[in-house]
Amino acid sequence: MATRRLGVGETLGALNAALGPGGPVWIKEKRTRHLRSRDFLAPHRALQARFDDGQVPEHLLHALACLQGPGVAPVLRCAPTPAGLSLQLQRPAVFERVLSAVAAYATPASPASLGQRVLLHCPALRSSPCALRLSQLRTVLVADHLARALRAHGVCVRLVPAVRDPHMLTFLQQLRVDWPAASERASSHTLRSHALEELTSANDGRTLSPGILGRLCLKELVEEQGRTAGYDPNLDNCLVTEDLLSVLAELQEALWHWPENSDPGLAGAPDTGTDGCLVVHVVSCEEEFQQQKLDLLWRKLVDKAPLRQKHLICGPVKVAGAPGTLMTAPEYYKFRHAQVCKASALKHGGDLAQDPAWTEIFGVLSVATIKFEMLSTAPRSQGEWLLLFNSILPFPDLLSQTAVLDCTAPGLHIAARTEMICKFLVQLSMDFSSYYNRVHILGVSTQQNGVGRAEGYRVKAKEAEDETSRPFLFQEARPHLFGQMFVRLQLLRAVREVLHTGLAMLGLPPLSHI
């Protein structure tokens, strides 16, 4: 049976359990200066709350030094320090375990959420791209990223609305956003009939405007949901239009009929209940009030409307370096694309934008710039062990956290950690850049002794294959460093797998050069 992969969460859990009952004590170190001497720390103040004078009994120190368990990293030493209880892992053994099973660290740590269904609704996609504001563009990118993260976690995801505008479809392809196209419009006949029974006249003796069917009071429904639900207290009457009923019809149709390539148990057949589905409306802060109306209208007009509706609100967007703040989404893309082309021209010389070989590269770089700007801020950090300990080892847990939607929290709104992947990739790229600039991975010399260079490399490569399973990693003083070189190459392969998986969560392909 395959050995279980190591995990930061499993190791922290075992460390806390080893200290006996009580809240969590241990923290994982991230800073370079701390990682020189330790990997985990139980701060002195936290130990004081658990033990008299902060002194950990000897038998617990021994238990920590011998810590074992599924997914638990092997411990090298555990000793008291002025900062608290310091623990360092057996780093060569951890390197060996991780690098021998790289693919296992590019998948979520938690089991797949089979059977869980999420309907992601992004109202901004009902407009044309020329009318798409930057705050709305952000909702599109957030919804796309969230869908990728949830699917990677085994969740069945349905995206609404299906896009009908061909120009919007082209723009989404340009942004590398994977969104379904429309086939046919859902029928709103049943909803219309029900709505007409509930509506009161909205004209007060005057002629109704075209498309307006009447007025519906939502005040009572807001009060039923309770003040803690988070609905705007100013919600009162809603003018019901044909367009509004068409939106509700599409949502209801999507909720009842899941695509055939989703969960096999759901394929092709309508579901008899909506309790098991979470509906997440991804909207900008400007659209929040209108979306709350739609939410309540759905509950009012449809007997089997979903009980779990949450609103993921995206804040306003401020574009760094932009000439103005009233740019549309296509203008924003052109602005960033022009910057990418200009930067490449300064770096490589010439007008590369006219070179077909660079067209795809500039497109990817432009989209990457937009997605990272919309979804993250850039942290800073640097280090070989730091690369593995801060990036590769915790990556499965990170993938799982990005797919967590806390639908049990009280209130209307829901939070999503869509920024985590962007922050992680920025930090990993900085760590890797710093490492690659300092370490000569392929700079290995060998005494040829009459043996051809190619043959010498083949011989040493075979020796390296035999030696990579031994825990001698990263000892610079060896006479021949082929083993070290191949282990470092394996580390780079692990970094590449993690980077590629992270970029895939953003719908970005990896580039071979820029």
C-alpha cells in the first residue's frame, strides 16, 4: 500500500494532541530566519497557560521527539528555547518522502466532496462586454476561479447564466474564463402565471410601463428571514418585470437539471429537492441590493426555491496606473495588453506584438496580470527548505481551503478565499526566483579521466539514481554532486507541478518563456 503523504495539518494536529487536552498551541514557522533553526514553535506564553511556569514535562518532550502517525512528518529534535518549545523535522527524510511522490502534493488534502452541488450565479454576464464595469469583471473572475477550485475538490458545479452574447463569449475566451454558452432560453410561463396571482397593481390608475407586470411586497418576507439574515432593511416593494422572471426561470431550470458530465448520479434527471444544493450569487457591491430583491422574489414565487442562498460580494476595483477609473472591461484588457507589449519590447527589442509566435504569450501574460491584480496582493518571502516547507508541503491543504464555502454561517453573505491561490503563487514565484538565482543547480563538474563528457554524465546519472534514496541531501562537500543535482531537479519538478496546478485554478496555461 502506498505511503500516505505528509501534511502540515496532520503534523500540527499530532503536535497539539501530544501536549494533552486544550486549545492549539503550535504554530508553523514561515520566516527564513526562524526556519534556520526550527520548523514549528509552541510559544512560551501559550505554554504558560497550559503548564506551570511554562515547563513542559520530560515525558511529553520525549513523546514529541518520537512523534509518529499517518501524515505526520518525522521529528529530529524538540527542545525548550527562550521563545518557547522549538521543534525541527528530519528534513532529509521529509525531502525524500515528498519528492518521491510529487503528484500527491498537487491535489487537495481533504477527501472529495462527492454529491455536493453548488450553483454559481454571476449576473454580470447578462450584459455585453462593452457595458461590463471593472467591479463586474472582478465578479466574473472570482466566479470562474471559485468554480475551478470547487471542481478540483470534487464538487459538482453549475454556472449561471449561460452566455448568449457572442461578443461576451469571445471576451471570456480572451480572458480564459471557462463559462457555458446558451442553448435555448428557459421558459418563464409557469413563473409568470404564479407571479400574476401574487402581484398588486403598480400603476395606481396609470398605464404600466412596457415589461412591468406589477408590484410585489417583500417586507413580510424580509421580516420572516429575521434581522440577522443580512437583508437590507429598506427592501420593501419589488417591480416584477418579464426580464426578472426570465432570470428566475433560468436559475430554477439550472437548479433542477444538472449537466450530464456532472455527478453520474444526477445526470440527465431532475432533482426532487433543492435542500442539498447551495446557490451562491457572485455580485459586485453595486449590484447587491438588486440581487437581494431577486433572492427574495425567488423564495416568494417558487415553492421549492433553494433554502440555502448566499451572496458573495466583490468590492470596487482600483486599477494601478490606469488613466481613469471609468474604464470598461475591454478597455482595461487593452490597457494591460499594451503594457505587456511595451515591457517585452523594452526587454527583447523590436515590436514583438506583430510576431505571431508571441501573440499567445502576450495574451496569457495580459490575462495573468489582470487576474492577479483583481484577486490578490503580492506578499514577500525567501529559501531550499523554505520552498518545500512553505510551498509544496502545505499546498494540498491550500487547495482544500480555497474550496471551502461556509454555508452554515448565519446571515445572507458568504465569504470565499479566492485570494489564497494568487497570494500563494506570487510568494512561491518570489521564493523560487530567489532560490534559482542563488543556487547553481546544473553547475556540477566531474573529472573526465579520459571518459567522454556524455558518457561521464550517463555514468554519474546512474549513480545519482541509486543515491537519491539516501538521506544525504544537500551536503555541499561531496566530491561529486550528481546526486545533489538530481535531487534538486526533482525539487524543481515538484515546484513546477504545484505552479501548474495553481495556475490551472486561475485558468492560466504555463508558458515556456516570456
